[in-house]
Amino acid sequence: MLALKLRQLAKTYKNGIKALKGIDLEVESGDFFALLGPNGAGKTTAIGIVTSLVTKTSGVVEVFGHDIDRELEIAKSCIGVVPQEVNFNQFETVLTIVVNEAGFYGIARHVAKQRAEVYLKQLQLWDRRHSTARSLSGGMKRRLMIARALMHQPELLILDEPTAGVDIEVRRSMWEFLRMINGEGTTIILTTHYLEEAENLCRNVAIIDGGRIIERDSMANVLRKLQTEVFVLNLRDARTAVPRLEGFSASLADDHTLEVELSRGQSLNQVFAQLSAQGIEIDSMRNKVNRLEELFVRLVDSRGRGGAGEAVA
Amino acid sequence: MSAAPAGRARARWIGFQTILIREFGRIVRIWGQTLLPPAVTSTLYFVIFGSLIGRRVGQVGGHDYMQFIAPGLIMMTVIQNSYGNVVSSFFGAKFGKHLEELLVAPLPNWLIVLGYALGGVLRGFMVGTVVTIVSLFFTRLGLLHPVLIVSAAFLTSFVFALGGFVNAMLAKNFDQISWFPTFILTPLTYLGGVFYSIQMLPGWALDASHANPILYMVSAFRYGFLGTADVGVRLAFAIMVSAAVGMFSLAVVLMNRGVGIRD
């Protein structure tokens, strides 16, 4: 079953900006789906239309088969949304915010209080339940928005840049939590600027740019399309010259850090073998650039060269 | 997963209750801005206009001046507070973006309008009760027609709560939520027979006063306490009911069109 279906969805704002130019998108139930794109690509507009914060110009939106033009209330009840910007009353307490949100979705107050305890504990906010929202840290506010979105136990959870501005530790714990609720059956659609986030969490991806979907595939297939990858090797001993690596492009970032670029088909074993033969020991290794980022740049560049569509202002 | 009609009605009822609970919570949370000022202001009105000036005025409409102005002052407070509650709560929600909590929820627009309007009515009644208690320190108030008193207060606060809602929808900044109360609402209230009987006015002013809807509201309310009114009570209720229906329809139409709240 499809959790979300968009057909020829278009949006032109009053100022004439065409934010969406007829996008088609399908997201399967149970998926963990990434919607990627640069600022102004149309991600937030698409999410805004699905969650009825933005009025579409044309096209069809169905949430679990419910057309938002005909069954808006039912479609809305299927969706939980975590917006990009903090949008709760900063003067209300954490508990009030989540319990009231459940009420807006028709959840009885005593049930809402039970769920509030579950989700606030899972998101490490229970101890702050009587604090006003404005007293929370940035990471806590993000977690509060997730707890709020889950209060009516939506089948589809949409997160618009959920980890923007939070530290790595909080981000990782939020990833764990999202994986858990996805594992329990909640379909998740995620937009993010942290492309590593999408790579880590999502099974399928759509890339949107200039109001059009320019790529839609499984994350694995998308990653396979990458041509090169740069690895950063931390050397045990300092070096002043770049080691000789036949068939590879390499450079020294500093005397202990070697960067090696591998093309598709090349193996890291070959790199290690050559370095080992020269008596060079490796302490650790990591990817230099985010691979999705690389893909994204390549897709947008190729599209730009092909002149496939106008850019959104 | 289509909700059965009964289930949807219950969900709507809970949603509606939640809006009211949130509005009540807001009124109580900021009691220093909502409940206290009317008590202070009305005390000053009673002291200055009632005790000091009122003694020199004598009787109006067959009643002590203090007795005459008490219902008017209560109604004036109800009007200002029902309007002020919704305009500030709704515009604050719009400005702070937490209105989105309601816009993404499965609640019909008319229910959101009704919830906010009755939140305004709630504050009107709470503040009206406070001012009524204050007035009893200064004068005696009979309850000749209690149903009429409550009905007039309800309809009036409902109309002005909806006025605040429409103002908040149309407003783009905080200046624009103060224009209507300052330049329209306050003059109409002061000229609506709160402090005087329109029978005291010259002919042209008497005629002009009949174009002021607040006159009918104050008169009907005063009739409930004192049994005297500047205008016919039936006409007053007809105007109040019409205004309530008209304002509610306008607010729902604006919500359906997403004026000022949806791109």
C-alpha cells in the first residue's frame, strides 16, 4: 500500500515563484524515505501541501489512499509532522503541548497523558515535562516536536530537517529513535541537509531540485551510481612526501593524513597492499566527503548542463 | 482507515474541548494581563464616574447614576475582553507559528473558529463576573431577567470574539491588531450608551446612535438588570443574533480561504 502518492503536484506562489512543477512521487507504507534537495528546491512546499499548511495549485495528493481534496480530515489524521522551525507555544509546558496536540487529534485526555509519559520518556524529556518550552535547549525542542508529532500515533511521520542545529550526540539518539518507530511500522519521510543522515536512515530517496524530482531510487542504487569516493587514512608515522600509489590519486592533507581517491571497481585492499609494501602503517580510516552530497552535486550539475528546466528563484 | 461518523464526531468534540482548555489555560496563566486589569479599571470607573461625578449627575432613566452605568461598564469590559482575548491569542498563535498545530490537525475550520470564539466568550464571562463583583461594592444590582442578561452577554461576547478572530486573520503585524480596538471599538463602546442614556442626546446624535450596534447590546444587557432600555429588546436581540451569524460566517469563509494563514 502507498503511504503517500503525489500526482502532477504543482505550486505557484502569489509572487509568481513556481515552487513545484508537477511532481510525481510514491512512498510505500513502512518505508523510511528521504526527500533531498537544496534550499528552495521545493521540499518544504511539498511537505506543506501534504500537511495542508500550503494550498496546492494543482495535482493530487493521497495519504494512505485518502485524497486530501475529498477526505482531508482522514488524511490529516494519518500524518504526524515535525516542521523545520519550532512551532509550539514557547510559554506552555512540555506536557501541556503534547497533551493538547493529542486532543486536537481527538485523543481523550487520560489516554493522551499515558502516551505523553511514554514518548517523553523515550525522548528523554519526561524530567522536563513541567518546564516551559522556551526553557528547553535546541535539541530538546527538536525532540519535543517529535514527541508531539507521535502523540496520535500517525501511520506516516514527516520530518522536515529534524536534526538541524542539534549536536552529534542528540542527532545519533534521534536516529536510533526514528529507526525504532520505523521498525514498529511507521512510515517516515525525512528531509534533511545532513545527507549522511539520509544515507544512514533511509531505504529510498528522491532528489528534488528546481521544483522537479530529478532522481527517485533506492538508496543502495543511488549510492552505486557514484563514480569515486575519497578515503582519509590516518598514518601512524609522519610523512613529508606522498607515498607512491600505482593507479590511485593520493595527496597529503597534513603529515599524518593521507587522502586517497578510489574509482568504481578499485579495491581498498590494493591501497593497503601498496602502503604496507612501503612500510606505512594505517591507524584509522574514514570517508572524506559525504557520498550522497557528491551524487547530489553530480545530478544537479548534469541537469544544469542539459538545461532541463528553469531554476527556482 | 476511515473514521466512522460517530468516531469523527467524538474526535471533533475532544478537539473542540482542547481548544477551550488551552484558551482557559492561557487566560489563567496570564491572569495579570487578563483578569486583574479589568478589576482595577472598573474600580476606577466606579470611584470616579460613579461616586465622585455620579452624585452630581443625579438619576438617569429613573436609576442612580452608579446603578445605571454598572451594566454598561460590565458590558464594556465583556466586549473589550472577548475581542482582546481572541485577537491576541489567535494572532499570537499565527505569529509564533503554533497555529500550525491546529491547521495540520483533523479539525474542520468551523470548529477552530468556534473554539477560539468561545474562548473569547469564556474570558468575557470571567472578566464580566469580576467586574460584576466589583460593582456590588459600589451599588446594588437586581437580576430582573437573568436569562436575558446571560443571553445578551453571550451574544455580545461571541460577536466581538469573532471580530477579534477576523482582525487577527487579516492582521500582518502587531500594529494592525490594535487599530480596530483603538479607532473603532473603543469609540463605538463609549458612544454606545455605557455612560449615558441616548435620550439625553440632541436629535441628530440620538438618530446617529441607532447606527451603533453596541447601543443595542448595552441596552439589552441593562434591561436585564434594571428593566429599562434605550431601544427595544427584541430588536436588540435580532441585531445581536444577526451579527453573530454574520461574523461567524465571515470568519469561517476567511479560514476556508486560508487568508493570512496559508500560502
